[in-house]
Amino acid sequence: MITTHQLSVSYGKETIIQNLDLEIPEGKITALIGPNGSGKSTLLKTLCRINKGFGGELSVLGKPITSYADKELAKYISLLPQVLTTPEDITVRRLVEYGRSPYLSYWGKLSLEDHQKVDRAIEETHIQDLVDKKVDALSGGQRQRVWIAMVLAQDTPIVMLDEPTTYLDLSHQVELMKLIQKLNASGKTIIVVLHDLNQACRYCDHLVVLKSGEVVTSGSPEEVFTESLLRDVFDLEAVVMPDPVSNKPMCINL
């Protein structure tokens, strides 16, 4: 689905990612995990070309990412960034409608199909009672769900989420992760940055473990999530055991 070869990303003189080879599997939920400063968000923003200044090769659906026009790429990849800037005085519904921007005609009017996709995204994120409210009047958790609805309305085969559970209480975190699984079951490839390692193991099919801008290992949670990995990458002494609900590996901090 997405591949890199010798990918390098720098900010000024500082190299964040260097000579990274990676394959994101199609039709799976891939979690990017690693300690703070490991390059997770930088990698995600590069994979969707928010960061355009990179070296090496980066391909999406078998084509170099540089060959896509911005509007064309936005029909294949949607992104929920970590830092969100809400336009002033905008209603919830209007913000969700922005997700349909890549598909609008020259006149910029939403079609019946556009409205249907917006309605579905609003329903899936359970924000029906918020649609007429101003986004800047909402709580942090409510705003996060509205932005997620906008991403869902974009309806792309690849969905990228940078720490999407930020500002969400525990019940809404679980709700969101189950929604991600539902989107994946409908055929979408999901790439998500997560800090909660147990969430990553429970809900994701594929883990990419980063440290200092390099891929330490990748594979299924059962293959890569070990006590030695936690010790070497996260400086964490923990016991790894089966999750009693999902039977995926989980860790308990010692």
C-alpha cells in the first residue's frame, strides 16, 4: 500500500529519519509506536506528504508520491493531525463537510453523495446532537470527535491518525478504537500513531517500532511485542502476558 526505500527526513541540520525502509501492509491496522522523539509523527506526516522535504523513495499504491497532485492524493489518503487549528465561528456540520473538499466541482457545491457521506460520518462518531454548535464552544474531547468525523467524510482508502485518542476519556478511546476496527473491516488501510502500547496490541494487526528515527522491528503484536523490546526501546521493565479479552499480548509495568 505504502512503501519507502532509504527514506530520510531532516528539520534544518537535524536528521529525524534516516535511510528508512518500510512497507505498510494493505488492509490492516498499522500502529507506529516508540518513545518520545522517535520520529513517529514525522514519519506519518511524510507518508502523506505533509512533509515534502524528504530524500529517498516513497510510493503510494505503486506510484511515487511526488507524481500525485495534491487534490488527487487527498482522494487516497486522509489525515487527522496531532495539532488541530479550528477555523473561527464554524459549525460542526460545516467542519465535517470540509472532508468532501477533494471531490468538489469548480462551483464547490456538495452533491447528494457528499451530503450522505457527511451524514454517515456524523452518525458513526455520535455527534448528531452537536451539528449546529460552534466548534470552538466544544470540549476538547468533543472537538476531537468532530475532526475524526471530517476525516471519515473524506472517505479515502488510506486513513492516517496521529495520536487520535488525545483528549478522549477512556470510554471514548475504546469507542474510537472500535470505530477504527470497523473502518478497517470495511476495507480501509489504517495507520495510527499510539502511545498506549496495550491499545496498539489489542486493536492493531501490525506494529512498526521506531527508535531514534529508525525501524527497530515490525510485525504482528505476537511477533514483536516482548519484554526485551520494552526494555531496549522504551526503557521499561514490564511483564508481557496475554490480554484476557483479546488474547493479544499486553504489558504490566513493574
